[in-house]
Amino acid sequence: MTLLVEQIKAALRDKAIPEKAAFFPRFFKAGPGEYGEGDKFLGVKVPEQRKIAKSVFKEISLNEIGILMKDDYHEVRLTGVMILVYRYEKLKSDEERKELVDFYLDHLPWVNNWDLVDSSCHQILGHYYLNRDKSLFYELADKDHLWSQRVAMVSTYYWIKRDEFKDALALAERFLDHPHDLMHKAVGWMLREIGNRNYDVEYEFLKKHYQKMPRTALRYAIEKFDEEVRQDFLKGRI
């Protein structure tokens, strides 16, 4: 372990709040049989992690980022992910971006809770694959692995914000019968974002699929609709 890694971990420990450390295992479902089973927490707030990440991302090596991303503590992994995003955003060449994309994909086993996924995949994978073949995301979707599947769905956020909806809609349709509520939330969230850009596109998708959608996905998707339209969907009147 390098001196810089030790300094980052010490800075995180210095910002630890015992009450948060006690609360986070419940919030991130780290109990037996839950999706974050066995995860450990220091109790550091996200803004503090961002400050630390911003202070070191220019000087830290990929090897050191990898050490952080494989750490036992949730906040250390998340800080590593944040550093990687800040690094990626400053790159100028496709060759450099491809190196970080490959690094990120190699470290996906440690991007293993919804906040780590949501804080990184669309900024890195979404950006890189905007104008590239999207087969990677269908491969991730087909894995029997919750976080890979959430990466596939949430990466589409970058494309949605640029009015590219095709793959987001295709992946949303693929996940409509997914058993986990974290995927229901991700699907509903991305559909809502599509609606923010193009109401008609979201409406037509929902009209076709809403009766078989998980209730959580539907509620997320229609959150910003007018109340009358929301009730029409919720009560099956569309």
C-alpha cells in the first residue's frame, strides 16, 4: 500500500461519524441475505468523499485507484470510483479514455452497491460508448448479476440526456420482469428521464407496457406526470 493510499484512507477515517457508521449498514442493506451483505462502513458523508477525491485525482496512479476500489470499506471504494470519474472527465484522447474504460470494467466486481454504480457508470461508460456499438450493455444485462445489470441500465442516462433513447428503451423493456426492486427503480428512473426530454416517447412506452410493469418502476416513471395522468396509469385507465 502506498503513502498516498494511506493518506486518503486516513483522511476518510478523520471524517468518520460513528452514528453514520451505525446507520449505513441498514441504509445500504449490508445485513445477512441482503444485497450489500458484509459491507463495512466508516460513516463518511458523500461531500467529504468528493472533497478528498478532487484533491488527489490528478496525482494518483491507476494502481492506487485500484487499491482503493478493492477496499473492504464502502466509502474507500466510493472515493476510488469518484477519483476515477474525475480522472476520466479530464482526459483528452480516446486512447486514454479506453484505458480507463477497460480499468473500470475490470473493477466492476467492486462497484458493488447502487451508489457506486450510479456515481460512475454513465459518466464513464455512457460517455465513451455514446457513438459506439452498445453490445457491451446487452451483455451486462444478460449477466445474472444485479450490479452489472444496473450498470447497463443506468449507463443509458448519458445517452438520454443527449436525446438518444433507443437503447434505454430496449434495456428497460428487457428488465421489466426483473425480480429486484433496485432494477425496478433504475428502470423507472431512466424512463422518467426520457420523459423529461420527450414526454411522448415515455408515454407511448408506458402505454404499451405499464400493465405488466412492477409497481415501483411505474411509480418512478410517472412521478412527474400530472396527477390525473398518474392516477390513470395507477388505476389502469390508459
